[in-house]
Amino acid sequence: MFKKIILEKEEGLAVIRLNRPEAMNALDMEIQEELAKAVEYARTDDDTRVLIITGNGRAFCTGGDIRAMKEMTRDENTKHLKHMYRIIVDLVSMEKPVIAAVNGYAYGAGCNLALASDIIIASENATFSQGFVKFGLIPDLGGMYFLPRLIGLSKAKELMFVGETIDAREAEKIGMVNRVVPEKDLEKCVKEFARKIATGSSKSIMLTKMILNKSSHLDFHTLLELELQAQEICSQTDEHKKAVQDFLETRKTIKKEV
């Protein structure tokens, strides 16, 4: 079905692996088209509760394919970017949590693809760069939206103005990634964490993600109104009612034992 990505499914998880290791998983048009289809599959698949994105080889993703970009016309480059923007929007608006398992180089658009995820777990040998300035470009794929919200405006400017590479530990220290794990344990740790999410209430997580994504540009009272509406929805779900019943039964058992 796919040539430049691998799509795997297991126990409520969908795993998308960018699979151009010979090109450091750079984003040519073919891999973009396949990525868009795989993201749409994960979004609509009822059995998928969490999406994981990672890369094969030494890189997570090194951004745009520079060789291909050299041959593009202005219109082709614009089409290329618009296609990637749709993927980023789909990841952010997806009701299911998205985890980036950053296994190696995450440069340029590849770094911002990771930032579009809800959670980033990085291998200890991962590195990150907003190196657009070195190519005379600006950060794209929403990087200028995501990064300041994670690490602060001033630090984001520093990384974007200079384009320096930082290692995984530095990225964790400044709040760019959630956690760093040994290289050999990355997949195991990511899947264990994803399964913890997958066992939670899908409706609760979906509404929480939606409100959190809007929270930075909502006033306090509007956010409270959204919370109220979401809580009304959650309180009527079977998941909530069962959890309450299980809690009460457990309390009864504890009282009897005491």
C-alpha cells in the first residue's frame, strides 16, 4: 500500500514510520501523500486510540527534500507547503492523541512535524534544529506557533534566529520534549506510554485536547464555558457512569474489610 512510510497497528495504537532512511526521511511529495493518507486512516479508524509517528534509520525527519526543492518552481513549492500544512492541521485537530517518537535527527520541517504532536518522547541521541535561516527561509509548518508556546518567545527566537542544533537533553530541559529515553528503549517506552493513554476515556481525552489546543487564545470565561459544555457531555457517557459505579463498589468493599 505504501512505499515510503510503514503503517502498523497493535492494541489500539497506530504507528506511522517515515521510511526514506537513505534520505534521512526528507519530505518529498510521495512521502507527503502517503503520510496524509496514513494520518487520515488513523483519524477515522475506530480501533485506533493513539497515533505514534517515528522514523526509520538515523533520522526522525530532516525536513524538506533540498534536492527536490532546487528543481521546484514557485507554484510547485507553494503546492508542496500547502500539502504539508493540511497534514499539520489534521494532526492538531485529530481527536486522538498524537505522540512523536523522535529517534534521531529532527531538523527544520521535521522538527516542526514533531512539535505538531501532543507529546514528544525523544531518544537520547535525538537532535533538533530550526535551521531554516541557514537556507534563507523562515520556519514553517506551524513552528512559529508551536515552539514559543512550549519554550517561551525569547528562547524560540534564539533557536530560530541562529538555527543551532540542540541535543535531546537540552530540548527536554527547555521544555521542547516531554521526556528522553535510552535509544534502545525508545519504542518500548513510547508504546507503554501510549497504552496508558489508550486505556483512558476516549471522549474525555478528545475534549481535553480540543480545549487545551484553544486555551492559549481564549479568555478565562470562554474557557470555563467550554469546560462546562464538555463536562456535561462526559457526565452522560457510559465510561463515566461505569467508573463511578466501580469507585462506589470499591469503597463498599474497603468499608466491609475495615
